[in-house]
Amino acid sequence: MEIKGCVGLVTGGNRGIGEAFVRVLLESGAQKVYAGSRDPAAAAHLVEQYPGRCIALELDVTDYDEVARAATECGDVSLVVNNAGLFSNQTLLGAPDMSIARQEMEVNFFGTLAMCRAFAPVLARNGGGGIINVLSAAALCPIPNMGGYGPSKAATRSLSGCVRAELAGQGTQVTALIVGSVDTRMAAHVEGGKEKPDDIARAGLRAVTRGIDELDTDRMAVEVRAALALDPKGLERRMARMLNVPVIRTGR
């Protein structure tokens, strides 16, 4: 997987980590990047900044007709970044019903699966290329106050391994990113040190070009994995205590 000269597609590419992927891809020599968003107007600032190289694409990953249409219209794609995600800030048992957890699973798991299924043949025709799935430290351990988000990311982590095995024969690299606390709107409720979205994007691109299957992109992700290895029960207790505070607190 080479970034220079590639054609990328980033879901949720209008802001946050997705926008960072669009910018870093283009600044790293990508030929063109499709910035997927439910509202293409939301990516207008990127189109204006990178005329002819950034293409706004109407794409809701839960709308399978739109996903199929994107695969047809974007037949030159060689790198797919599955970044679109939903975090509803609800607990599993405290939410009014199960619809919120279903929505998180629909976006985070089934949306990623739909993109992988639709674009696998496109990537095959274009030499294999790569897929980056943007996950979370919540995929490694249960974080009770992240409700259905953590389970959906854990499921997508497993999905990444299955898709990697299925696409190995066509030469497609599938990389899963374990992301900690990042300075985005989704993490606005989080206190403490936060990583820059651009740094996450750069780490992700390095990983896919080097054939790394799973990467902890930042300090928080590394610390969560280390704590999980050293004292999994202790980590689970610390995460459970977060239920008793109004915000997630991260150290630095």
C-alpha cells in the first residue's frame, strides 16, 4: 500500500479524525480523496482548499444503496478509511430503550462491514490497496459509560481480522486502529490530555503502508493495552468507577 498517487475514500470525512485523514492523505501525495459525509456540503471547506483533489461524496454508511452507489462511482479507490462512527453517550442499561445501542452497532459495525463488502472488488481491481478501520480503546476493554459504543467497536475489531483473512489473497492490507482520547467533537465530554486528529491520521497511514494489522495510535491506547495485560481486573474496576463521575477523566 503506497500513499503517494493513491486514491482514498474516507467515511465521515468532513470533520474530526476523518477530516484529518483527508488532509494528511492529500498532503502526503494522494492523487485524490473522496470525503464521504451524509451531507456533502459539510465537506465544502475541504473541496475549496483542495480543488480537484478533494471530492465531496454523499455517503451514509447505514444506507446500503448509497454505499453501493459510492462503490460504482468511485471505481478508482485504492484506500478505504472506515472512520464514520456514532457515540451516543448512553449506558447499556440506563438508556431509555435498546434503539440507541442498535444505532451504534448499525453505524460502527454494519456500516464498516457494508463498506468492506462494497469496496473489496474495487480494491482488487486496483491492485489490492488497503482498508483502515478506525476503532477505539473501548474495543479492548469494557468501558461501562460508553454503552453500546464499546461493544460495537469490539465487534468491528473482530470484523477487521475476518476481513483481513478473506482479502489476503487479493493483496488488500486491513489495518485496525486502536484510538484513545482525541481532540474531536465526539470527545468533547472528555477531560485531560487529547491527541491531535492529524497525528492519529499520520499513524494510521504509516501502519497501513507498513502492513501493520493493529496499531495503538496514541498514549492512552497504549496505556489501556498495557493495563489490560498487567491487571485486567484492576482495569475493569477503574473503568467501572467512571459510572460515578459526570465525565470520563484521562491522565497525562
